[in-house]
Amino acid sequence: MILTEAANFFFFPKEVKMSNVPYMELGVGLANIFKILRVDYVWRLTYRDHPGVDRQGLRILMQVSF
């Protein structure tokens, strides 16, 4: 059972339809805000024509850096 689950780990679900075009996104961000936050603004460059797909987004990451 575990071997079967591990083998299926590397396959996309049947709902995901991808072509030979690689997935690409571009982003810009600010890090070390108050020494714990990172904020990134991200644009999707490929697969933008799929229904219900966000073309841009905001990522907020809390991290501790010394």
C-alpha cells in the first residue's frame, strides 16, 4: 500500500491538464519587514487562459531570520 502511494506521488491528478509549455511566473518582493515578514507580488506568465485561474497574487510569509 505504501509503495503504491509513493509511486502515485509523482503523477498529476487527472483534472490537471498541462501541455509542453512550462509553468512560469514572475514575482517581486520585500523581505525582512520587521525582521519577520516577507511579501511577494506574483504574476502568472503561462496557463493564464484556464477558467478560474488567478493571474496575479500576493504571498505573505512569516519567517524568523537572524
